[in-house]
Amino acid sequence: MKKIPLTACLFALARMSDAAEPARQNFECDTPSGHFSYWNRTTSATKIDITGTLTVNELRKDGKWIPTALAILKAADEKTFFGVHLVSFPKARDLYVVELVKAGGNEKLGLGVIPATSEPLPFAIHLDAGQVMVSLAGLDASVPVGDFKPASIQLSCSTGDFRFKDFVIEE
């Protein structure tokens, strides 16, 4: 009978426990004024949980574009998406507007206004049983989405330096 060293067993157990923990990811979304950037991942899941934090490092000025960060689930048609949106308006830089984005971005439902901060803001998106629930900085909302089937998960920003940190996607 062959003996397996104790260190090999411990290593195997450690690898198995790491596999159970979902991967944490970061996206440094740093864009010049009037530009945008995004992180995208495909999905075919009908149940999705996304959690993480969003930090506003710097807001920039532009004549046409406002600083914004967005976390969404997007359908294959690229027109239908649901998620959460943080916006900073030039005349109110001490506040952030938080919105639930739905119906292809054509309808935005305000969640509220929070004081501007450089502290990490927790965010979450949950899709299950025809319902999308979003949360950002303690503001929560949900919307029925029927048979919506996301094809991708997207994080994006414009006209500023934002950081999506330690986000986890569970499908």
C-alpha cells in the first residue's frame, strides 16, 4: 500500500476549499473626460448574484459627458439591460445620484441621493425568478423583468476614475 505524505493531503484539501470560494475580481475604470471604459463577461445563467464595492477616486469635467459608473445585466440584443447607475452632476459634486436602470436604459428609476465620498460603496445585483434586485450604498430597489435572459454582465464608467473592487459573480 502506497503512503501519501501529510503535506500532499493538506495541499489537496486547501485547493478544494479554495475552489468553493468564488473568485474576487477588480476593475480599475479610469477614463479621461468625455470617454468611457467597460469590463464585460458573457453569461447564460438565469440566476445571478453580483456583489462588490465601487469607489469614486476622481470625477472629471467635460462639456457633454458627466461622471458615471454602471453595473448591468445586458440581453443579447444589446438594448435591454437592468442594473444600477451612479451619477455625479457638475452643479452638485457633493452628491451622487443612484438609479435603477431598466427597459434598455430608456427608463431610470431614482433610488436616491447620497453624499459624495471616496469610501467604497457596496453594490449588488440579484437576478432570480423574473425579478432584478439592485443595491448601491444601502439604497435598494427591484423590478420585475419577466423572461429576461442576460447574455452579459457589464461594469462601465465615464469621465472619471472609478474602481470596482472585490466583486464576486455567482451563477
